[in-house]
Amino acid sequence: MSNTWNPDVYLRYEAYRARPALDLIAQIPLDVVGPIVDLGCGPGNVTRALKEHWPERDVMGVDLSPDMLTKARDKYGDTDVQWQQGDIATWQASSPQALVFSNAALHWVTDHAAVVPRLADMIVPGGWLAFQIPVTEQSAYQKCIRATVTSDRWADQLADVWMYKDPMGPEAFYDLLAPSCDPIDVWVTDYHHVLEGDNPVFDWIIGTGLTPYLSVLNEADQAAFKADYSEQVASAYPKQTDGKTLFLMKRIFVLAQKR
């Protein structure tokens, strides 16, 4: 998958994007010695929140996108937090971690059955694996993506581009982690974000879900694709009586302690 990401576009809704991460951080009773890694750290705002929550810890942010890492270094420096380019699917910790954390990033990795137990293996006994992943395959905005990508105009050009699939369900994640972790807590939360603007869901998705498709198109085709998707998603999310838009994001959370 392409790693072409625009951190400024991604951060348009920084507070809403960070909220699930902060909710997850609040649930982690971290009381063993060791460093923390944030996998898929993006522009570094959640990594910084991890450092502020556990200031005595060594904290590292890992991301595949050099643009995201540049944004993180420029904003937060590289003294309190280390930044490293790496792919979640293959990244390996150089030492055992007290906490392996990931916020809205593991859905870009396809083989959860292999990756999730491998991440658990990097954790010290008593440490934690904590992550959340969007569960949105049946959401209106994903249906609009599929309709746009498979339309006559784009089907041939985008036939081989990655298409979002929901992560495993709670039972599957539990069974993956049960051999090495206890306790395991799994839950699903619906976030109804209140967005403002003419087409705010488009503004949200252009910074995340559209990235794989836009990254393989030239500038003219990008503009045309965005126009096609914008029209579809605007009609899929009618405004409330006050002119604002309710945007549902369903997310699965997993919090597991290493034996």
C-alpha cells in the first residue's frame, strides 16, 4: 500500500480522531517497567499523549509515512519521544515493551491472525497490548467509496487497489490472544461525531479512507475522483435540523495483559 499521507488534512478533526485513543489510554493500568511504542503513530499527537500520561517512560512512535513522521518531529521534537519509520506488518521491537499501543492503524494491516499474536510476543509479562480499529465496512461512507471505485469510470483504473474490510470480531481477537494474555477486554463503541461544513464527511474521509485510491491517480484524475465521491457521500449524510452532520464511527477496542 502507498504511504502517501497528508498530515495537515488528517489533523482537520484532530480532537475527534484522538478521542478513542484517549479513552483507551484511560483504561490501561500500566504498572510494569519498560518502554511504550505507538504503532501507526501518524502525526504524533497520540504518541505525545502517551508520553504525557507516562512521562517517565521511553516512548517511540512508528509509522510508514515519512510525511507523517516529519510532521511529528516538527511539532513535538525528537528528545522526549523517538520516531521511527516502519511497517506495522513487519516491525519488530528491539527490546520487550511494557505497552504496545495502536490507534486506528491496524486496519491497514490485512493479516491480523499473524500480526496480533506477534505484537503480543513483544510485551513483557504484566505489560499490555492495547489497540482500536474502525468497524465501518457497512458504513455509508465506505459504501460510497465502493460505489465510486467500482463505477464504470474508475473500475478498471482502481481494480487492484486495497479495499477496506472490517477487522476480526471480538471472539476471534479473544481466541488469538488467550494463549498468551489474561485478562482480555474487548468492547465496541459508537462515536457520533458532530461535524460542521458543507460536506464534512468528505473532508474527514479525504484524509484517511480515500488515501489508497488518490495515491495511484494523477492530479487531474484525483480531482475527478474526489468530485465523484463528494457527490455520493454528501447525499448519504443529510444534515440535522441545525445544519450540522452526525457522523457515526464504530470502533472495536482490545486491551490484553501479557501473562
